[in-house]
Amino acid sequence: MGLLLALAALAGCREEVADPLLQTPLAEWRRLQLPSQLLKPGQGGTLRLPQTTAISCIPPSAANAFASCDFFLYEADGRLVPAEANAAEPSPGRPVLRVSMVLEPEAYAAQRRMTRADPARWPATPAPLPQPPVRQALEGVKEGRPFALGCWARPPHEALGDYACRLAIGQAGPAATLVEFAAEAPPGDGMAPADRARLRHIFALVTAVEASFRDEGDP
């Protein structure tokens, strides 16, 4: 009986081993020397990613030459959000970024349209796909890469909250990344300036992750 009690106490005190990948900014995953997987899209360079359920990828197939990967990052430090937490509503105190990397021809043009950054797409749209007007928008080139940002109110069922932004970032070759995140709606009803400081931070986080996914054999 004494041995059983001792074993039970030991089991109760045992701490779960933390996943090193979830404790480290995703952009630094290579230094952990973890198991990895290759993703070879029909066009563009090969990607090497860590093996984890927190990153969901669609490889190219006979029907679709494109490839894509989806994951969530904590905005504060760029760490990967665990898979079981992906569906949870974001906490205002711990905002997350919903990241979608797409590798296909004309990827950036398609992702840019989704941001509604083009002034022609700022007005509200009617049914069957009604959308409120865009309130914040910005386009430009940073570090040689085009980007487009659009922010507007979201419907009640939207997981990111009642106001959110989409940021498209062009990659080298036929690829682009779309980042979605909750934001605070600006006062009033018209257009308002974008939060450039936050945009710079998110841009740096996401592009660092993209760089860490490039296979060593690619230029």
C-alpha cells in the first residue's frame, strides 16, 4: 500500500514535458533540430516545415498544382498557437494572427483582392455577400515586397471579433501570405489611418517565419 501511495504521489507531481516548438518563436524552429517535413509545390521553391499538428498544409496534387499552409501565431512573440487552441476565440490580452501561406501563380493578386485594399473595393457590398465599408487601408512595398492591408467590421459569427484586418504580403516567386487579426475599430464612420507600428511588427514576424521555411537548397 505504501508503494502504491508513493507512486500515486509521484504521478500527481509529475509535470508535463513542454513542447519546445511551442515555447520558441516559430521563426527560430531550425535551431531546435526537430523533425521536419518537405512541401514541394507545383511551382516555386521547396518548403521545409516542422512536423506538428499546429501547422496544417495542403500539398499539391494531380488536381491542384498549388500548395498552402495555415497556422496561428501569438502576435506578441511569434510563437505557434497549439492546434487545440486554434478554434478558440482570441483574447484581447493575447492577440493571435491567422496565417495562410499560398503557393500558386498570381497568389499575391488573389490575396490582395481579399484585403479590399484597393480603393475600388472600399465601399460596402450588397447581398449575397454583404460586407461593411473598409475603414482602414494601406498599400506599399517593404523590404522589396508588396503588401496590402484592409480593415472593416465583421459579422457577429466571425471568430476574430467584430472588427478585423487582412494583410497580404508578396513572397519571392509565385507565393503570398495572408494574415488576419482582430483590431480596434476607429471612431467615426469614415476612413482612418492604419496602425503602422503594429503593421511593421506583424510584417517582421511573418516574413521571419517564411524565411525559416525555405529549404537550404533554395536560393
